[in-house]
Amino acid sequence: MQTNFTDAQMADPKIERANEILRSCVHCGFCTATCPTYQVLGDELDSPRGRIYLIKDMLENNRVPDAQTVKHIDRCLSCLACMTTCPSGVHYMHLVDHAREYIEENYNRPLFDRAMRAVLAQILPYEKRFRFAMRGAQLAKPFAGIMPVKIRNMVEFAPAKLPPPSLNDRPQVFAAMGKRIKRVALMTGCAQKALDTDINDATIRLLRRHGCEVVVANGAGCCGALTHHMGKSKQSHVTAAKNIKAWMAEVNGDGLDAIVINTSGCGTTVKDYGHMFRNEGLAKEAAIIADLAKDISEVMIDLELVVTEPKNLRVAYHSACSLQHGQQIKFHPKTLLKQAGFSVLEPKDPHLCCGSAGTYNLMQPEISKQLKDLKVTNLEAVTPDIIAAGNIGCMMQIGSGTGIPVVHTVELLDWATGGPKPPKLVS
């Protein structure tokens, strides 16, 4: 794609990167075949190729974003299926993230949208605030029917019951069982600590059982993904910097072999810290942390699963977009589940997003629901006993549309290697 940025514009590292990405696009349109929003809406501007044209025009002309451009950029899930499909290697993730930052800085959204985005940015990344908000939403559920659609969707998102905080999520060190093979830090996250404490608990047990000393680093928290994808780069970099400093303290102390992440949306962002901080003071440290970041499935493949009680159950595996497209991890979770004795079933159109996508299901509820219904239909069609996924957002989204138990992959691996039966499977 031909671009026409001025020398003055190219002096900005963000524009320089955008120019590099834009020029790699050859207009082939392969991305439209795997884009969920294009499949649902059928609008060229709701495809990666269409959005690339909008972004190019906006950035080249230094123009104030118009409502149409913002609408179509906002509709993007950042599922990154287009990056898997693209034969030219267009790094759409960096481009759309830059576009969102540009929109956040230059577009005056309607008051309601500004307020909702501000509230989400100040609540979701903070566990205590998130718990408080969820309890408020539980009380408001009887009145959800008379609320505006977006508010109603946020209220209905709240689970019927929240687990109590897990003591395992506090900063501490868990000794390996038997000989120590690796020393790893576990990213405990933010919303996950409020919504589903079983995931981190199972991860710690699984890692310890396989010879890992597990560190929950003091000062680590939200990865910054939620605000980063809302274009609120300053806020996202503040939270990301806290993680970098917390984990570097461990690297410079007793050392780390990996930073284990069991929420794939977070993993995609942490692995991109090197790019996010490339022009900032923490550039070197951010690159080190990005290189250490590993999805739990990568770590367990390396350690080799020790199965004590194979499970003969049918598991429909949902491959989270951030795992299969963002991190290009397609086979490890399925391989591990098969090693654990499960019969692994893959639904139709496994590349398509479930519609969760961070805050997408809250800000774009109509499109999100269409994608959820399609995903649930495809998963239920293979008649599984269990649905497994590697991302809390996907689990919540899919679980809200089916009666089949939805668990994290790591909970099943923990169970098959000597851990307790996942609570969601206990009738």
C-alpha cells in the first residue's frame, strides 16, 4: 500500500511504525474471510482491510476522527484472526492499537460513551473495585430490564455468586514439590482474581507438582491490556510498568525461568511489552519481561505432564483468539488435554471469536451476543461433557450462554495430575 506521510510525521516513532505496517498491506482481502465482524455485518469497513483504509486516511491527514471511522474501529474485536490469515505479515495489532490511542486523544465521544469508558477503565483493572462493582450489579439485577442496553449488559454480566478472595493471590513464594526444576512467577491478574479464584489455585498446584517454585511477586497486578485496547495508553503503561518493576526485582534476585500467564488476553499484551515500551525508560527491562512471558500451556509442554489419573471425558476446546492468533499457540492446550486422557473435540469455525474480547461484550453488546450465540451453537453441536478454554473472558462469555460446564484448561490438567475435581464439575 502506498503511503504519503510527511518527513515531519515520520519523525514520530508511532507514525513510522504505522507507515511500516500500512506499506506491507497488498489489499489482497484474505483477512475478510476470517474477520468475525465482517462475517456478521458484511460491511467492508468492518473488515481489517476496510479499517486499514480508514486508519491510513485518518493518520496521513492528521485529521480529527469522524464518527464513522470511530464506529468501525470500535467494532474491531482485536481478535487478530486477520494476522493469522495475512500472507503479507501485516501487523494489524500495532496499527489498530495506535489508531485507538489517536482516537482517544483526538475524538470527543458522546458524554455517555466517555463516562462508561472512564468507569470501566477505573474499575476492571482493580480487583477490589471490581468486586465492589459486581456486588452492586448483583443488587441492581432485578431492575436490569428498564436500563439502557449497555448498562443492562454490564449489570447482567455480574455472576450470581463471587468467590471469596484466595490467599494464594497474595505476594508469596510456593516451594516446588520434590526437586526444583524451574523458578517461575505467576501473573495473578486483576478481574480473574474476583471472578474465578479456582484458576490461579489450580495453576499453582499444577506447577508445584511438576517441580516449579512459584512466586507471586509483590507489586504485580493488571497487565494493562484492558486500558491499552481502549486507547488509554498512559494508564495502561502505568500498570504495565508496575509489573515490569515487580518481576525484574525477582529476575535480579533469585532469578526467573518464566513468567507464567493463565489468561491469554494478558499474555498477548505482556509478550508485547517490548514494543509498548520501546521508546521509554523501561525499554530494556520490558524486553526482558516480554521474553520471559509464557502461557501456562507452553510451560507445561516443556515440563512434560505427569498424569496420575487419566480422565475419559469429552472436552470441547475453545481456542481463545488471544492464544491462537495473538500468541500463535494452537496445539499445546489440545496436546496436553489429550495426554491427560480427555477426548478433545474441536467445534466448527474454531478461528472465530466468541465475542468477549476484553470490554467488547460490554461496549458492543449486540455484535458480541451474535458471536456468542454462534460460538455456543458450534460448541454444543459436538456434544461435550465439558468446555475448556484458556481465558477468563471467554469462559464468562461462553458460560453465560450454555448449561455445559466451562472450565479453564489448567483446572482439567490439575485434576488429571492429582489435584481436586474442578468445583464447576461437582454436581
